[in-house]
Amino acid sequence: MIQITSPATLGLTALILFIAIFGRYVLFSLTFWWLFKVSLKEQFAHRAVQTRPRKAGQDWREIGWSMVTSLIFTGIAIGIILAYQRGYTKVYTDITSYPLLWYPASIVLVLFIHETYYYWLHRWMHWPGVYKWVHKTHHDSITTSPWTSFSFHPIESTLQAIIIPALTFVLPLHISAVGLILLIMTLSSAINHLNTEIYPHNFDRHWLGSRLIGATHHSLHHTQFRFNYGLYFTFWDKWMNTESPDFHRLFSKKTQKETQPVE
């Protein structure tokens, strides 16, 4: 892990981290945007989940908010590095420090905790007194795109960012496992906000697909507001009866083999 030993290395580390975090967002967003809006546009045209035009300048507003989000993520990452250097976290670099089985188990456990934290945080952010101050910025993107994936108010960005760093203080996590979790988070967010369903027909009924959130599932949250609060997985929405009743019908319609006009 990077060692911060002076104000100069602190500034350089912050710059490198910001480029890595914001660059990762741009890379994933640009890749999905180009792939499904340019390269495969004709093949996936009928899979667009929403047809409401995006607001003028929406892409740039989302990118602007995403830069702020990336700055916040960078600040928190610097804090974790400093805590690690002082021995406060349980992040480890020697893969043999714990049984190898713990490596995948730790990733699954963190994703479960993150999902649980986010589901209930998300429901709280929809309370009327909270929504306009914290979550409205993200919901200004009613018709989403990959650029929406990091577009949050700074308060929401901070609330979203603290859970995984907090877990490094209580759970032993290999440094590469932390990186993999963050990669999964970015990839999942880009897919969920794509507004084009990329999963195959009947995947929503598959043992795996029924548990994963995709573009159709999350786009319904942006249009209906009171359903589909999950982040990676659907289990909390199913357990709490907050999965949209329109999900399976819309997913089937958007993924049927024959191309049809978009409504």
C-alpha cells in the first residue's frame, strides 16, 4: 500500500487516487455508453427501459457531480491509508495471513453488509424531509445513463462511501479484495444505470439473474421512486416486499427476441 510520509507525498497520493477513482468511473461509463449506445445501438434499441428524453446538458451535470463524488471518495481513501499506516485497520497484504477460504468469504460478506446498509440507507433517503437535501440530485436523472452512476449530492456520496472503509477496521480484508469489491461496485453501478437491459431473456427467472439488479430493475426505481431500493442484489426488496410489480413484465418485454418499437 502507498506510504504517505510528507505533505508532498500526501498531495501526490491524493492526485493519483483521484485520477484512479474518477478515471475508473469515466472508463466504465464511456465503455458502456459507447458499446450499447453506439456500437450495438441497433441490436439493443428495443431494450431501452425508458424513452423519456434526457434533459439538455444532463450528461455534463452528472459528470460534474461525479467529479465531486470522486473527490469525496479520494478524501476517505486517504484517511484509510493513514489509518492503515498507524495500524488501525485490519487490511493485510500477505495472502497467507488468513486461510485462503477467507478471501472469497470476506468479499461475499462485505457485499452482503454493503447491500444491507445501502438498502436501509436508500429507504431513509426517500423520506420527504431527507430526500430533497440528500437524494434529489441523483433522482434528477429520471432517465439514467452510465454517467448517472456516480452522480450524487456530497452528503449522499459521503454516506455511501463510509461503509466499506468502516468495515476495514473490523474485518480482515486483503488489499486486493478491497480493490475487487470497489471494481464490482463501479461495474454494477454502470450496468444498473445503463437504461438498456443487457441481460438475456428470462434471466430474471434464473437462479442467479433473479438475485442480481440490472438496468430494468433500477430504472424502475428512478421512475417509480417507491420500489427497487437495492444496490447489487434483489433479496432485501423481495424480503421487504418493495420490488416493483412491473419488473418481470417489463424485463420480459424488453428482452424478447424480436425487435419491437420502443414505447
